[in-house]
Amino acid sequence: MTREDLLHLATTFRDAAADDLEQAQQLSDIHWATFRAQERLDSLEAQLFAGLEVKVDCRAGCSACCHLAKIDARAHEIFALAAWITEHFSEEARVALVARAKAHAEAVAGLSLAEHLRTVRACPMLQDAKCSVHPGRPSVCRIGHSTDVNICERAFENPNDLKARGGHNPDVKASMTAAADGSTFAFIEAGMDRTTYDLSSALYEALSDPEALNRWIGGEQAFSDSAKAKQEGLGLDVASNPLPSE
Ligand code: SF4
């Protein structure tokens, strides 16, 4: 993949999401635009796996990657996921998820970036070794894939080794990341919260604090500072890297 290929991909995804957002008249339309962007990401992944003949080794019930405590997402993805949960979960299951997400938020709030990266902790949405929110999961969970589950298991068992090789196909990961960043950029350009959040910490607030949604709709930072993703020293962020206009 060349830099030009990745820029083209990011721009294509940005433009598609921008078109969807332009038609949005109410909150449910914005969530629809988010899920349309996720569907395009899923289609791209299928094309990449087929075109690059990638042999994926992920299996049902293997949840090593869902034990990485640091999973980042954007506000539009988190509110779309919260709406999906509210629509599809029973009240009892929703209350239980909120409690697990709260425990997660409290457990990671005081961690440094290095400590967070080394933390092994089941995602609050992981139930019976499966993602209980699979259709609503954010883009970071769609980008993840492995060509060798042994690599994932080694990473799971050795969380202190932050330089361990990943099991992903580099071209697939770069393409999926560029496409996801392109979609995200359309939401940022539309004036929405540009902050990157810790998925479960922010989801807890989305599901328990109605004011978070009001702040987001008002173009403000939706979630608390303690729900922000720890990013110091991790390099560039999509929000500081505008895509070129065509
Ligand atoms: S949201 Fe689902 S796919 Fe993503 S980390 Fe949690 S359980 Fe895994």
C-alpha cells in the first residue's frame, strides 16, 4: 500500500460519511451515518482479505484481543453503540453492562498510558467469550484481525511485552485504519467532538449520564476528562491530520 493509496482510501471514506451526514436531520440519522461507515469498513475488510489472500485465524470463542483494556473510540461511535444497546438489550442486561462498564472506568481511571497498555481486563461487552454488541461495535474492533492466534495468545500471556509482534496483516491494518480515520474525519468536520475516548469508560457515561448526549449534540466534549484515551507520546492523531481536499 502506498501513501497515495491510503490517502485515497481515507478521502473516499470521508466523502461517503460526509454525504450521509449532510442528509442527517435527527439523532437517529447521525447514528445511521455511523453504522453506514462501519458497514463500509466491513465491506472493505472482506475485499482486502479476498484480494490479498489473507488467511484469517480468528475463531469464535477466542477473545484474547477483547482483554486488551485499552480500546479507544470516538464519541459518535460510542453514542451509536449506546443507542444500539438500549434498543437490543433487556433492561436487566443493560443494567448489568452499566455496572461492568463502571467497574472498568474506575479500574483504569488512574492508570498511566504504560500501565493501561499492560492491563489485561475483559471488555465489559464480552459475554461468554463473545462480543455481546457485535453489530454495534466501534471501528477499532472491526480493524482487529489475526493471521495467527498463537501470536494473540502470547500477547495475552505476556502483557508487559509492548513490543511483541502483532498477528495482523500490515496492509489490511493500514488500509482499515486509513478508512476508519477518513470516516471519523467527516464527523469532526461536521463539528462533532474530536476527542478520543477509552471505549468502556465513555460508554459508561453515555449509558448513565443523559447530559453527555446533550453536550455532544451541542458540539462540546461529551465525556469527562477521566474517560479520555491516554495518548501521550503515541504520535499523530487523526484530528491533527486533515485530509487533503479533492
Ligand atoms: S466491544 Fe466487542 S469486539 Fe470490541 S473489545 Fe469489546 S467485546 Fe471485543
